[in-house]
Amino acid sequence: MILNEFPDIAWLKSQIAQGFSNRLGWGNLPLEKEGFPSVVINTKVSACFRPDIKGPFTFFLNIKGNSLCSIDRQTTHIGEDYYFVSNQDQLYTLQVEDSSAATETFNIHFGEALSQSVLNSLLTPAHRILDAGDGQQMSPVSFFNQLHRRDATFNSMVAALLQSRKDQRYNRLQFQEQMTALLTYHLQQHHQIAGIVNNLPPVRRSTRIELYKRLSRAMDIIRSGFCDPISLEQLAAEACLSKFHFLRLFRTAFGLSPYQYIQHLRIEKARVLLAGGVTPVADIADRLGFDNSQSFSRLFFQKTGVYPTQYRLQSK
């Protein structure tokens, strides 16, 4: 289902505590099963504060604007270019800070039955699925709490869900297929992360996982604030590592230094801004944190082979 408002938080927490045993969703909508249902919340809010919700596996993202999601005493800023992941039964706090411009959320909550069955089917060998049938024992699948870049594939799937919302049509089979496609997509991203974890130097897997969590926390700081000044000290402190070890491990994990990655993100964002509008090059340079338009133009040329004004003309 796709909702155009946040459910009353007292009602929601009560339903979660009871496991949706009455099989009723927001607005008394009948549910097929007990447990948190699959639901997309697409609404516009100028401010909201929804604390300590024990949710299902969820993608938090915004069509327009920004939000904050806090898990395990860590708060992550979510803009328009990324989605953030929380796992089933994790307590999260969602906040949209008071602003004159409304934030349009598009938070995708995967129902307990759907997420467990889809993820387990993707992770379980075919012969075991056939042997177990409907009696297959399913266990929750956990992912790293971090920002993920929204690429063209992801955005096309979100656009399909959004179009269904705008057309005010809901087809259960289509909705389940769209949600399944998103879960499959995210599992592919997780496999790539697993490769990064395996390439980290410590022998013990538990240590590699902990290091990746620390590095991904610093990466989230970069992704959510690459237009603003960020110091090496700040990033190393976020990862709870010395500057030397942080630099070495960051490059090992992501193939670039923090500075190089920030410049990469700025150029990628510049491509979008140049191709999608008429904002002056000087304003784009200022927005992306460059000292002046000349330094922005030089770097853009180094990375793309054309100057910003030429790129804009080629993109039309």
C-alpha cells in the first residue's frame, strides 16, 4: 500500500507491539497477514519527529528535501541523492527539521513476511528451497546501516512506485513485484559491500566487519556533506581511527582517498546540475563548495575533458 500521510505514532507503536495481530492497517485497511505490512509513505511535511519506532526493513529517502534518521545513537543526514537502510526490529527515529520548504518523503517499508521470504529465497540454494517448500525456516537478514547512492536503476524503480501513487491506482501483484525488485537490487549492492569487507586487511572477519562499519560511517559524512568543508581529523574521529590508519583503510576499501572521493562526488553532482537546468556556472561552483568558478571549471575539465558550459550545451 502507498500512504499519503504518516500514521498516528501512538497507533503505530501499539500495532507494532501487538504484531498487527488484528490485521488492520492505517485507516482500518484490512491486511492479509499479521506483522508489519509492506507500505510506502509518500508525504510532504515541513517538520516531523517520530521517535523510537521498531520498524521493518526500510529504505528512507526523499523525493525533495532532507531528513534525519537516528539508529543506535548515530544520526544520518538523508538528502535527495541517497537512501538509508534500517533493519527489521531496529529502533529508529525519523526527523524532518522545521523548514519553510516542505520535504517530500518516500520511505519504503518492506513487510516482515515479504522481506524475509524474498531475501531468504535469493540467498538460499535452489535444492534447499525445493526440499523445504513452504516449511522453510527463515531468519532475518541484516544489512549495514548506511547511505547508498541512488543510481538510474534505483530511481527508475522508485519512479514506477511514485507513478502508481500519482495515478491513485494500487495493484497488489504489481506492488509486490516492485518491492521484490527493490529488495533484489539492494541485495546486489550488499554483495558489492561484502567484496569490500573481504578486501580489508585483518584476518578475522568480525574485525573486517567492524572496520567497514567505521569507514562507512565516515563515508556517510562525506556523502551527506561533500559540498561543505570536511577535515581529515573529523572523518578519522568519526571512524574512531588514527588519521594514518583511516587514510590507508579508506583507500583500500573504496579505491580513492577521502579528498579524491569528495571531488568525484562534486563532479557527479555538477553533471546533474549542468544537464538539468540553467543555474549559472558560478552559482553551481559556490553550491558545490569550490573557492571560485575558475577552480571548478579546471577540475571539471580535468575529469570530463570539457568545460562546464560545453558540457551543458552537449547535454541539451
